[in-house]
Amino acid sequence: MSANRVVTFGEIMLRLKSPGFERLFQSPVLEATFGGGEANVAVSLAAFGMDAAFVTVLPKNDIADACVGELRRFGVDTSLVVRGAGRMGIYYLESGANQRASKVVYDRAASAIALAKPGSIDWKKAFAGAGWFHITGITPAISQSAADLSLEAVKAAKEMGLTVSCDFNYRGKLWKYGKTAPEVMTGLVKFVDVGIANEEDCQKSLGITVDVNVEKGSLETSEYEALGKKVLDAFPNLKLIAITLRESRSADCNGWSACLSDRKRFILSRKYEITDIVDRVGGGDSFAAGLIHGLATGKSPEQALEFAVAASCLKHSIIGDFNRVSLDEVLKLAGGDASGRVQR
């Protein structure tokens, strides 16, 4: 697999977070940034030196303008952003600590992308010169029209010969418009080449289950090998499936690794013990970006997987949705240097 230009599509939101590890409104301050699964991937890819474009629908106002400016600051091509009716979605975040979990509150009803319909985006123009398209299961969960637009996008990408990746990304607080995730996602994934998920995404987005206990703090890799095989068997079009493995011992301390199945073999990455987590939001997106970068630049599946896990590990040390790390930093960690020593 190779691609010179990567296009991602989805919703980007205003992120309002309580300071540090405070509860929401514990103090009268909220930190304002931007974030969204597919935009986070585009930012990471741009940081790795790739030609990355982000497609979305935003309203015509100062907040949306600031959002576009922020993406441009990170080197993302925003020339394909469409302006339309509606508002900018918001999500509120409080970071968990120790045994208190992090919490997300969505305020994204009637957002511009939720109101967008098939035909809103010129996919032929968007995919011109691109080799890879990335989408997630979040956008189809927002509204029926957003689901229809997502299906239109993957169909157009396949017709134009792009490699299509999808992070299945199940969001239980979405899917409120009358359809279940499997009803929509199974139709969309038929046009996908590279699947990215965790165990919950596979089970709740696709309805594919194995006996995996995600709350016991340790993982049986054989269960994930079986899960990957079941996904590949259900979708003959998929070339590979990568599954992240998070051993969540507390909000601050996680084991982090991943596995990959490509119909020939089952590959397991090295595991990182991440303590004192700063911000885990966007961890899966940084993994997706790392995997895309590795595969699109001709790396072996093993190399791509190790790069993805290292990139995502580093994201846990970065505040905000975006993974502000360089290609060299990821390569250094993937190569075995996890000392964290000052670089002089």
C-alpha cells in the first residue's frame, strides 16, 4: 500500500475542558481547543510530513474560522472545507484521575455536518491526486444524513481507486436517530480496506463478538486473534484489521499495545506501560495516523504497527486532541528509546 496524499473526513468540534484534573465547573474556567477523530488524524499525518487534507462542513462564523486557522497552523490542507447551515459542535471534557474515569458531554445536535446531505461535498474534487481516504464510525453516528454522506464518500473513494481506512469508533452517546451502529456500519465497512478498532468497536459497531473482558486489567491476546479473524471473515474486502489493546488499571495507568491480522498472520506489538497519563483523548486517532503513515509509505505491517503504537503512546503525554509529536520522536521511541531523557 502506498499513497502520496491522504484525505480525512468528519466532524471537528470545539473542545471545552476543565483545567487539569478538575471536575467540570469546579472552577469558572474552561480551556478551549479543537478536536475530532478525523481532524486529529490529519494533524498527525501532517506532522509526519505527509500531504494531509481534512474535509468537513462548518458554519460561517468566527469560531469556525478560528478552527480552520488552527488546522492550517499544523500544516493541514483546509481548502476542501465546505461552509453550510447549522452550528459548530461542542464537547466538554473532564480528565479522570486514579479510579475516577474521564467524562465527555456532547453538545453537537444540529451541527453543520449533522445537517449536511449527500451532494454537499464534491468528492471527485476532494479525492483528486489522493491515494488514501480515512473516515471513522463517529460521523455516521451523528445523523441519518451524515451517515448517507459517509457512505457516499467511501463509495466515491473506492470508485477512484483510493485505499480506504476506517476507525470503527463506537460512541454510545450518539446513534440517536433510529438506527443501530451495526445497521449502518456493516454497509459502510464493505467499502473499507483497512479496519482500525478496539474490542468494543468491533462488538458494538459491527455486532461481532468474542468473549473479551475489557475491565479485568489484563488481556488474553488469543481472544483478540479470534476477534480479528471473525472481522476479516465477515468482511472479505478488508485487507487487514488492527486492534488496539488497552489494559486500563486506572485513569492514570494503562498498558498499551496493539495487534494486526492481515489474513496471513497475527502480529502483536511491543507493550508500553504508560503511567501518569496526561491526556488519553486522541490516543486512538494517533494510532490510526501512525498505521496509515506506516502502510502508506511502504513499511511492512510489523513496522507500521510498531510505529502506530509508539505514536499513540506518546500522545498520552500531550494535552489536547492533537498529537504534537514529530516523525523523529516516534521513530526514536519505536526504535527502543523510552528513557524520556532530556535531548540536548
